[in-house]
Amino acid sequence: MSAARLAGIALGAMAGRAAYVGLTRRRSPSSGPDGASAWSRTNHRGEQVTLLEGPAYVLAAAAGAAVTPGLPRRLRIAAALAALGTGAVGAYDDFTDDNHIRGFKGHLGALRRGKVTSGTVKIVGVGATGLAAGALVNRNPVDAVAAGGVIAGGANLVNLLDLRPGRAIKAGLLAGTPALLAGGPSGAVVAAPLGAAASLLPEDLNERAMLGDAGAHALGALLGLAAVTRLGRRGQLAVLGGLVGLTAASEVVSFTKVIERVGPLRWLDHLGRRTPPR
């Protein structure tokens, strides 16, 4: 692995820890009288965790894109845009209270009834950010649209996985490692994001924090961007088809149930997680 990529990993890890510590040390101005922050959520176990891991990840990934060696200028801008744009609309969704409406079907159904949900804003915002980032790396309009779809689809898929401690980050690390080890600029794209994700994994596994939509979107978008830098039009369309298929499947199939039924996936999903209290 090149020195530039190792530097990117180290920069991302340091930025991730610094951003997380800086954000969590400050009490949110929207905290209630009991000290519960608006950025706190109840996890699958019914315990309070902070969503500030997500903004910390977004800031670290964007900063890493700005300083990681070996990135061409347009790709550097595209990476920062992908992280900040998808992270911002994800943070907006995290901060609002439309969590009773889920999935594309739920949000689009609400839109037909005249209700614009935070999820609808997120769908539009992630899609627009993906197209903008795709246009920065592909001048051909068809290729730009395909790239935008992969970036937006990656953001959405990683977000769908962020339902158990560490799951989204583990998936991101596994998906991003081949790009990190391969030649070309794709490794430089994911170096800082993977370093930041790895630095925040202990907080996630120990159920002190979670990525939320903000962090999961940014991680997935950057993985998508790394993929489009390596693939031609056919490859991008194939990946886009797979992302669309998995998204459609998520509307009718629980990924958590599938993971629990498949031994190797269940082992990986539980690896490093806190032992449930008796």
C-alpha cells in the first residue's frame, strides 16, 4: 500500500476521533431540562445512544478528502461534496421526527397525500448530490447520471444497514478495502473515509453512538464514488442495477432477519458487539 494511502487512513482516523470528541464534549443547545440531547436516540436494545457519531464522521471524511495526497482536483471536490451533501440531508432527517414513516414506499405515499416528509427531502437531496458528484468525475451526461445513481444508491444502501451496532461500518470497511488496495485514485478516495470509520467503530460496537443517516449516507456515497472511478459505463450500470435491486428487496425483506439466518453473516454481524445484559 502506498504512503499516500497510509497517510490518508491516518488523517481520517485522527480527524474522526477529534471530531467525535469535540462534538460529544459539548452539550447540545437543544438539550432538554433532563440533559437528554436532541441528538440522542433509542437503539434496538432500548438504550440511549448519541447520533453525533454521524456528523463527526461527515466532517472527518470531508476534511480527509481535502488533504489526502494523490487525489485529482475534481475528484477531491467530488469526494467532499458527496460527504457533505449526503451527510447534511441525512442529518436533517436524523434531527426531525418522521421516523414512523419508513422506506421509499412510505415517503412517496406520504407525498401523494400532500405531506413532504424529511425522508422525501433526503431522497431528493441525496439524489441531487449524487448527480452533482457524478458530473464532476464524468463529463459524458449518460456516464454522469450512471455515476450519480451509484453514489446515491451506495448512500442509501449503507443507511439501510445501520440498524445494529457496527454493522454499517463493518460493511463499509469490507466494501472499501478492495478499492484501497487497488491501483488508481479510488484508493485515495476511500483512504480517509475508511480511517475515520475504523476510528469510530469502538463507539458504535459498544453502543455509545451510531452513525445515523448522516454518517451512513456519507460513508455509502464515498464508497459509491470510489467505485465509479474504477468502472466504465457497463460496470457502473451493473452496480447500479444491484443497488436498485437490494433497495427494492429491503421494502419487503428484513436484512436483519436474513443476516441472523445465515451463519457467517451472523458471526460477522455480532463480532465485537457488546454482550447483552442478562
